[in-house]
Amino acid sequence: MVIFVFDGTLEGLLTAIFEYYERKPGSIQLVSQQNFEPSLLDETIEVISDETKAQRVWKGLGSKIGKDGQLRFYKAFLSEDAATHQQLFHFACYVFDNTKGAEQNFGHPAVIALTQADRSVNREAHRMKAFIRFQETADGIFYASIEPDFNVLPLIWSFFRNRYADQRWIIYDLKRKYGLFYDLETVTEIVLDQLPEVKSSATLAPDLLDGKEQLYGLLWNDYFKSTNIPARKNMRLHIQHVPKRYWKYLTEKKQKS
């Protein structure tokens, strides 16, 4: 068994695919540096990310599966799942080695894996769009912390840029330790050396908030209570549409007496 060790990036994965066809080593296992454990029995090849090689593979994939297929491939990659990354490698080799349309063969394990990962990442991105709640800080920036199951920030930034075009905002992924900042013109990736103090994974400490923020939260919570009809309460259905792990983002789930 030959082990390809890559840096965990999409560019690294695409470079590994290029190296596979250039070296033709036979059966390989793709492992990120983060998950790599050296073995005396296996040959190890370190894959150095190369933009030119990655672009050639990406262009080749586009010619085989089109832009929609490339997007599904990218979203599956954002699952950050080691097994899925291995399957993405197999998927790329499968479509390269077969005629156009091979990606529609849902009997192939790699095609199934890509489809399932794409669906899961899509669902998480959709829920982040629905459940993220901003809090206005004392310096006028709207801040939201998130901890999604998958790396969905690259998929949701344009939605929030368009929806909150007149507000400066930060969405920060506490799990992956990076965020996005919109300054009324552009969205840039940021890393905060010192994270704002949070009472929970999604709520800023009161002394960091604008003075009106707590009042707004109370008003929204009261509105939610007043429009809720106890006789029609169906917690099973509610949890199905709003899983409990997302409640920490929702203002209406806080400050309840």
C-alpha cells in the first residue's frame, strides 16, 4: 500500500490526483497530515500542494462533470471527513478513467459518497442561513459565532453579504478558528488572536454588546412567546425542523423564564 500524505486542502487533494496519474503507484491511501500515523510497512509519499497541477486536475474535472459537478465535489470536500476525502480521490479517478457521464452511476461507492456528503453539507449551510442570529457590539459591528458540523462559511458568505449589505458584520467559526468580516464593501477572511468573550458558544458577554441589544432580545423573546399557541405545540415536529443543537443560536430560545 502506498500512502499519499497531503496538507488537507482542496489544492492538496487535487495535486494528489495529479501525482497519482504521473507516478501510477497502484493502490493508494490518501491521508491528511493531521491524521497521518507513520508505518514501517507502507511506502509514504508526501504530496506538496502545487497550484498548477491542481488547476489542471480541476479543469479536467470540469470537462468531465461540468460546473455543477465541480460544485458538488467542492461541497463534499468541505465535509472535512477523512473517508469522504478518500472517496473524492476515487471519484476523480473513476470519472477520468471512464466516459463522460460516469458521475451519474449511483451504483459506484465513490459517487454515492460524494452525493451523501454534498447533501449533508448543503443541509448544514441551509440551516446556518436560517439560524444564525447577530448581536450588535458596542462598536457597531454585528457579530455571530457558529460551530457548524462542516466548514460551511465558504458557502454562506454571499447570502449574508446580500442580505445585510448595509451592516458591518463578522461570522466567526469557533470550531475552525477563522471567520469572515464584511466592511460594507468586501468580505475578507479573518483570524482573531483574541476571541470575544462568550457566555455560550453563540452569545457574547453583556459588556461587549450595544446597550440596546439586550432590550431587543427581550422584545423578540416576548413576541415569540405571545405568538406561540400552546394547544398547537408539537415538540417532535419542532425538533425535526429545528434540531436542539441549533437552539443556542436562536434569540427566542434564550432568556426564557
